[in-house]
Amino acid sequence: MALAGGWLSKNLGSVVKSVLPGTALNAGFGAFAAGPKGALAFGLSDLATSVPATLLGRYVGRNVPSKTARNWIEGGANIAGSLVGTELGSAMLMGGQPQQIAQQIEQRSVVNQLPLYQQMSELSPGTQYQLTGMPGGQPFEDLLNQLPRNQWSQYLSPKDQAMIQGVLNPGL
């Protein structure tokens, strides 16, 4: 245990220095997107995830003979930690995806000058997938059954005609 503690104290300072530029960039993007609260959320979450991930990458690569390979392992761990930090910062700031979707629906309601309940009724729950105006399977089937066969089937290959008839009449 003392060996790991010695390795950690020896490497912690250099790892923190190596992740600070990425942390500063992440904080800058957070400030650009959401002001000072965004800078704080993204910067702290990046630092909190990148330092342990980079330390782990350095520890894993410590016995790799190639310096280039060690750098790739440590750099990959740093990037992975930064990506996790970005997700964490976004969740802290925005409350996660369901809250982001709700916020976007509210914004769309204002832009389209429609009541919020109407916007929400046109979307599949928990998504941005619009349901209003989407054709179902029944109208297409009704259209095919209303038309005489010679109007639409003349444009299809026999294989396609058989496939459509199989869908329309699965019992045959």
C-alpha cells in the first residue's frame, strides 16, 4: 500500500498539470454555453473525472516499454475522463436528457406560438419524435385495397407484388 501511495504522490502533480489545459477548454465551452455556472460545472466535473482517469492510464502504462504507447494510453484515459466529465457537467447543469427535452419543447412552444400542452401532445413521451401527421399502416393498406390491381401492380415486379400481398393478406 505504501508503494502505491508513493507512486501516487510522485505522479499526482504532473497528471494535474497535464489535464489542466483540457479542463480549461471544457470550462471555456461551459462558459460559452451557460455562463459562469456552466464554466464551473464543466470545469470541476472535467477535473474530477480526468485526474483519476489519467492517473489510472499512467499506472496501467507504467510498465509498457514504448514511450509512445504509454503516451497513447495516458492520453486516451485523459480524453475518456474528459468525455465523462462533460456528460456529468451537462447532467449537473441541465438535469439530464429528460429535462433537456422538456426545455426544448417549451422553447419550441414559444417559437411556434402554440400552447405547451399542444406541443407535448404531438410528441411521443420522453422523446422529440413527432406523432402528428405521421401515416399509420392502415391508411396505406386501405389505399392499396381501394385501387384496382392494374393501377398499382403494373409498376411492381412479381416478387414485390407477392410481398405486398403477403403483408396485406398474411393468412394466404
